[in-house]
Amino acid sequence: MKIIDKYIIKKFLGTFFYAISLLIIIVIIFDISENIDRFIENEAPLRAIVFDYYLNFIPYFINLFIYLFTFISVIFFTSKLAGDSEIIAILSSGISFKRLLVPYLVASVFLAVFSLYLGNFLIPKTNKLLREFKNIYMEKLTKDNERNFHVQIEPNTYAYVESYVSSLNRGYKFSIEKYKGEQLVYKLMANQIIRDTVNKKWKIKNYFIRIMDSTGQKIIRGREMDTTLTSLKPSDLYEIKEDFQEMNYFQLNKYIREEKAKGSIAYKKYEIEKYKRLSGPVAIIILTFIGVALSARKVRGGIGMHLGVGIALTFSYIFLMQVSTVFSAFGNLSPAIAPWIPNFIFLLIGLYLLKKAPK
């Protein structure tokens, strides 16, 4: 690594961490002003506010804005280099434009790995404390599903509950139906279903079971019965708002496999989240090279012109990401493809700009 490489990497990373630090301070100030009434009303302890909320709040916001501030940092310090004619001097010394990109690549790969670690491992861990704090002192992240809730718990097996109270671990008007093809072969109905949190079992009360086969029907009645129902989880009967935020990469994969094994389509938003966490770090590298290609030339308007174009491109990327994930969540677009579409489009833009930049 040459002196010029260290110089560019230092400028790149220094500008990025300085800019993101200023942003975090501003975001925290605005967040305090917005939520201070809630903290006071719910009597949140100062220690919990600082260590459980804001300390765990920082990694999330760094990763949220890392694409934008990587791009802005590259454009800011590269435009300054171009404005001071430093890039012309570097290229005149015999260093090619491709060679000039090497320190940018090194720094962007470092930030990409950093983002990959934040999104897949650190943030899910910090989110547990953060979300516990929010659930107690700010907003309820756990809520019972609407009445008349249906869920597929196994292939061709469906559960129904008229209402479920998560605080009591108790559901009312519960039933299970099993099908063979289109034919109903088993139906269980119960007035109540209760979760035994110690033994991890379900208890049903005042039940009625109807079994259909080639020989006819069999009916079983009873007042109370213990059943494991291992494929039915309490979380199937109530919602935890964006619970994937607490799952690391391996937990996400495990959840997706379990939902697919049940024949459920509930895994889709989790699969989108998984691929967003993988595609995001790659976007950092792509946006870095677009930033270099845009700002390496000295132009009228200087940094202001470069920043304007850069911010417009970054928000275009974010907009494309939102559009593609919505099409995936509510349409037929594969979750494995949707988060990569903006990367592919911006990769083509980046290759075009890099081809034009040396000229």
C-alpha cells in the first residue's frame, strides 16, 4: 500500500465517520425532543433511556444511513481533491484511473463488511434491549391478532381461533382442520385453548373431535385434554411488530425453513429482510464507485453540483429498493431477486460512468 492509498483511505473513512457521527447526534437530539413526553409519562429510568435505548439505537441508525453517507463522503472529499487539482497531479504522475480506484475499493469493502456485521449480527442483538424498552415505555410491539384468525400450521392442516389473549395465553373458539387433497378428514373444535408455559403444551377445554375415513365417521367428545401441538406456536396467534429485527442471519434462515416446512407463506417478508441484509453491503461498493466517477472531474458548481447529483442518485436507489420489495411482498416477484434489482441497475450506471470518467 502506497502513501497515496493511505491518504485516500484516511480521507474516505475519516469523512464518513465524522459525517455519520454528526448525524447520530442530530438524530438523538430530535428523538429526545419527540419522545421526552413518553419517557416522563411512563417513568422511564434515566439509565434505561441512555443504555437500553440510545446506546442500542446508534448501530441501527448507522446501518440505516450508511449507503447515503458513504456516497456523500466519497463525493465530498473526492470533489475537494478534484477542486484542488490533486487528482490531476496523481494521474499526471503515471498512476492510472483504475489504479486510483484501489483505495476506494479497500475502504468501501471495509464499510461493506462493517454493514454486513451490523445488519446480520450486532443490530439483532442490540434490538432485543431496544425493543424491550420500547415495549415497556413507548409503544406496545406485541398485539393480539384480529378476531377470526386462520393460520396454516402444517401442510394441509389449518388452525382457527376466534380470539386470542396473549397476556393470558388463552384462545377462544379454537379449531383444527386436516385435509387429504380437498377432502376434510379430521376436525377438532374446542371452546378454549390454553398454553401451559411451563411444560410447553396446549390444553383444550370442552372439545369435540370428528374423524372421517373410508369406513365412516368417528366422534370423540371430552371436557379437557393436554396436547403438544408442536407445530402451533403462541406467536402464530398474535403479532410481534417486525420481530425479524431481533433475528440474526442464522435465526432468519431457521425461521424461513420452519415456515416453508409448514407450507405457510408467512416467511416471505422474512426472506425479503434476509436478502436486503445481503444486498445492502454490496450497494456500498457500487455507490462508492459511482461517487468517484461523478466527482473525480473538476466542474463548475464544484462540490455543490456533485452533492446534488449524488443525493438524487442515493434517494433513487432507496426508492427503487422500496418499490422492488413492495412488488415482492405483495406480488409475484421473488424475494431472492427483488432486493438485488436496484444493485443491478446501479451497477450498470456505475460501469457506464467509470468508462466515461477517465475521458
